[in-house]
Amino acid sequence: MASPITGSFQLMKSLNRSVVLNTIRIHGAISRSEIAKKTKLTPPTVTNIVNELIDAELVLESRSGKSNGGRKPIILTINSNSRYIVGVDVGVNKVRLAVTNLNGEVSKRKVEPMPVSKALNEEEFLLFLKKILHSFLEEVSEGRDKLIGIGIAMHGIVDHEKGIAIHGPTLKLEKVPVKDVIEEEFNLPVRVENDAKALALGEKWFGAGKETDHFVCLNVGEGIGGGIVLNNRLFHGNNSLAGEVGHTIIDLNGPTCSCGNKGCFQTLASGQALKERASKKIEEGVETELTKIGNREIEGQVIYEAALKGDVVAKEILRETGEYLGLGILNVIHFLNPSMIIVGGGVSKAGSFLMGPITETIETRALSFEAQKTRIVLSDLGEEGSLIGACTLVLSELFTHEHGNT
Ligand SMILES: [Zn+2]
């Protein structure tokens, strides 16, 4: 007998069930006859499937639809809190964990610092991941039978089909079989994806990319990752490398990157670049609020706070970083011509200082009038974007029967 845990996925093995469930999700509230019209399934088929979904508590019915004079029609909605997903975002310095419902709403969150982050070998890393997941699950109040899977967003290059973290230049881990190990430990479906691609998927389902078919999402934190959505689907390229925009080279004589090359986009426009610009100004002895921060480390947040107080040097650092971000985004626009670029990750918190120089760079340098007007927006999902994206990896499979797509 299928365990209640894998039951949700077992149920969705029929493509028609996924289609009906996803139609209800997309429309929010819909009647059986409208589902039949939209899916081209016969009304009896829809009725059977809906009954199964109601039995499984994935769908709710109520009589609150609009009536045309007679009885109100019965409408169906997703029972968002009937199941939950655990999302994990593995960064360079910390791992964040969260629980979301079927609607991507976060109900519980936790941050675990990475132990001596740059020295973990594969075995230690996997042990650490298992340990923090066990401890997080013990704190989750929802029943284990309602947990449908674990989604993991990882820094670095990830083979999303096999769930292997192929290469992480900063964590220095190679070919780690994350999916197999975590699935075996927890007896649950596990999905693994690069963090920027997970963020893009989260934006497609729940954020700024909901209405957009082609967009690129940049995860600007310590480094810069990219997630490409083309025709409503995540694009992975031949070897999962697509979207590594942070390592496109924009200055041959620029700073050395974690990948070993010089002048990668992320060395000039990431959180790391912000810190280095600030340190340089301080070394030069320039007068700035940044010298008065006491024991706090100079990082993006500190620079942003100083800029908010009107510090000229902090504002200049953010402006310069915004210009470089604009240049990298310009390359993406010329290469892919997306209708929207979403900027997320920690650095996007300083968006009020960055958006001006970004749009100015694009408006003065893009090749065509249309390209100059490409929409550049900040992530709707904020700091938890990759984490919500990690949960969406599991949701996308439940609802659309297709891993890693929307
Ligand atoms: Zn690089």
C-alpha cells in the first residue's frame, strides 16, 4: 500500500488528475463545468477526478460562486493547507529552511549557519544537511503524513534531473548526490535545483513572473546566479549551465572571481563587490559613515543603511554597483530579449538605490527602443525567494506532472 506520504504523488500519476488540479490552482475558484470546457475533458471524467481530489482533501467545494439568478453554482478551490512542503536554501554561509503550504505561503522558517563553511567535505556536508533537516522536522507542528516532499535549492551547478550538486565554486563540493541521500534518509520525494533557477520558478508561480512567458531572474547575493524562463519553462541548457550569467566576463582586467577567471560580472556587481568597494574607500581614508560602524562587518546591509542616512560614499558605492548590474543585465537583454528581468537576492534590498543606475544604463545603451524599455523589476518574494522556489520544485511536480517546469 502506498504510504500517505507518497500518496499525493501516487494520486497524480494520472496526467488528467494533474491537469484538473492545476486548472483549479490557476483559476483560483472554478466550477466543474468550466474545468471541462477549459481542459476539453468530458464532464463525467472531470466529475470522477474531482471526487478523487476531494476524497484526498486536495480540493474543497463550496457554494459561493456567482449565481445567474438561480442556485449558486458549486465552485472548487485548492485546499492549500491540506499538505505542506519543506524547502531548503543552501547558501555559502548559511542554510535556510521553511515550511510552505500548497500556495507557497511560508508558515515556519529557520536559519542554520554553515559550520566552518568552506571546509566541509561531501560526507560532512550531507551529514550536516540530514541533521538540520531532522531537527527542523521535529519542530514542525503539521503531521508528517501531510508532508509531500523536500525541495532543495543549492548554490552552484546542479543536475536537477538526478538531483546532484555538480559543482559549487565557493563550497568546493563536487558531484554530491543530494537527492538520493536525502530521499533515503527521509523516505520522501526530494527535488534539487540551482538556487537562482529555483528562485525563477518561485517567481513564475508566486511572484513577479506570474503573467510573463519569457523572463530572466537574477539572484544577486554574494555571487550572481541567473534563472531563465522561456515559454513558461525553466531553461537548463545542455549541461545545466544555462543562466550562469554571474560568470560572464565584462572586464578582462577585473578582480579575480571564485571561478578563477578575472572580471566576471559577479566580481563587479554582487554583494562581494559592494564590500570590496567599501573596503577600498575606507583604506583610501575617505570620510564616510562606514568607518563608524563599530564591530559590525562591512556588508551590503551596512552600506545600504549608511546610504539611507545620506552618506555620500555609500550612495556612490551603490550607484557604481548599480551601473555594473545594468551592464550585465544589458548583455542578458541583448542575448535573450526577455520581456522582463527580475532582480532578487540580498543585494536587491538596496533596490531603491540600484534601480536608477540600472535603468539609466539600459536606456542609454540598449540597441533598440523596445530593448531600452525592457521591464526591470525587483523580486516580489524578497529574501525568501529561493526558499519559496525550493518548495515550488515539489509543487510543480505535484501540479504539472513535469519536474522543473511550470
Ligand atoms: Zn567567475
